[in-house]
Amino acid sequence: MNTFRSLTTALGLVLLGLPAAAESGRVFIPEGSANSVLIVRAGTGEAVRRIDGVEAVHGLSGAPGVPYLVAGSYTEAPRDEIAAMAQPKGVSADDHAAHHTPAVKPLGPKDAGISIVTILDAKTGDILRRIEVPGAVHHTAISPDGKFAVATHPAGDGISVIDLATFSVTGYVTTGAMPNYAVFGADPNLVYVSNTGNGTISEVDLSRAIVRRNLIAGEGPEHMAAAAATDRLYVADADAGRVLEVSLSDGETLRSVDIGGEIHGIGLSDDGTMLFVAGRGEGKLVAVDLSSGDRHETALAPEPYHLTVIPGSGTLFVSSRAEPKVWMIDASTLGERGTISVEGEGHQMVALP
């Protein structure tokens, strides 16, 4: 199949006076059930490439200056079937074997199936490695220094720790019931994992592969955004329809920002002063001034889902869970700048310079 899959019709970009900002940046959009990742230009939404062969890709992460992207698959196979994973067309057996890296020893729950984490070249989008991990992957995160990646396993109550120097799984850390999302703060050795099943956030020390402490965080924490400059963590208590502001220094919840209805993706402005929330349940997008508490919201339907702030552009990308599209949103007005047609569903998006 052609890599672009006739993107002239599939993309369906509608331009509404887009600015010239962030023309050189790219946004990587995992397309879930389409088994692909779409790369678009951050400033215009123009298609650059579609990466095929990334099965059930839901979690995707990257970081400025880090040469890799880490994609997690939300499907799995029994351990005795994973060896039969399809060899990509046009790839030799030797190259395929080199790109498929099994764990050195079994990690995680003994009864877990195997899922695949795919390492991509952040410049080209080429697939570099496929790594076996224990169980379906919900979200992934890369440390700011590029040393580690983590993958959350909701069914296994833990996370896989991946060494990006060796492309190997070096640990499995049990965090709590149904780990969902993972983010880094100021310390690249510490990752914060939301455990939706027991209302906690686990602070994981990656070099030791241990949980250092657990923070109480509402009823069912899911997506998160970290403000390293202020040592704050913003946590979507999804079904409760609120965002919690948590102090990373002492673990205390400083305030609760009520949004209303089920919420999903959240993000922070470049300067950390504005919080953006996708109100999936009520079909809205909400912006909250974290200094004054003032809020502005606009209708956005159907089902705004994952949300990514595009650095330096004044733009948000918000996917729809109900339709195959991503909205390009003006961060200052919450007005729609354009839409991008995708295949499947838009999940954890990554914006890079």
C-alpha cells in the first residue's frame, strides 16, 4: 500500500487563516485502529508522511532533542505467538530480526500476553526497533534527557522501563491499579504515573526501578501535565469532571478546578499560565487562567479527546474520539483554525520542532 494512502483525499485539511508560526515543526498523530502514525506540519496541518505497520498504536511520546519516538500498542498476543509477528514487506529476515528485540528475561505478570513497543526515528519516522513488553500499552513517556522510556500497562498494574541506549526493557515496576498516563517533571530520573483504579499518582525512580512514594489524586486520575518551573502536576480526574493541581514537593492537592462532565486530554501553555481541558462528555474545550481562575470555554464536538499544545505556535491540536479528525485550535481564542482528517482515531499526539 502506498505510504501516503492518497493523502490528497484522506487529509481533508480546511485552512482558516493559519499563521506562519511553527512551519518547521511536526506533529505525530497515532491513528489507533488504522495501525499507523500520521506526520503533519505543525503550522498548516499539511501531511508529511504516514508510517504504516504500528499496530493498534495508542501511546506515543517524544521529547525535544531526543532522536527517538516511542509508540505503544494497545493489543497483545500470547507469549508463544509473538514470534510469528509479521515481517514488514521489503525487509530482509536479518534486518527484521535485528529490529525485533525481545526482553532479556520475562518481566511483569507471569500470565501477561506480549505487546510491542516500536522505536521510531524522530526525524524520518522510520521504524528502528520493536521491543517486547508484558501486556497491552496504554500510554508512553520519554525522559527529557532521552535515557529512559516508560510504557503503562493497565491490565498489569505496572510500567515497563526501557533503556533507550540499548533498546531493552530493564525493569517492570508495579505502581497501582490500572496505570494510565505518565509524565516527567524537572528530574529526568523521576516519572509520575496515574493509577486510575485506586486514585493515586506513583513517583517512580527509574534508575532504581522502584516507587518512591504515592500521592493521593482524586477518584480516577488519567491524563496529566507537569509544570516543572512551578513544581506542579495537573491531573485529570476524568469521570469527576475536574482537574487537580498537585504540589510535587509535598504531594498535597492545592486546588480542584471543576470543568463539568467527563474530561480527557489536558495541556499547559508554553509559559505554564493557562490550562486547557478537553471536555469529552459535554462536547467542549475549556481554558483556565491558573493565576486568576478565570475560564473560557467553547463548544467542540463530537467528543474532544486527546489534546496537545504545539510549542511556540499558539495552537492546540485536539482529536475527536467519535470522528476521524483532529481540530487545530487557536489557543488564545479557542477558535477553530482548521481540521485534519485522520484514519482510525487520534490518540497521544507528539509535537516536535
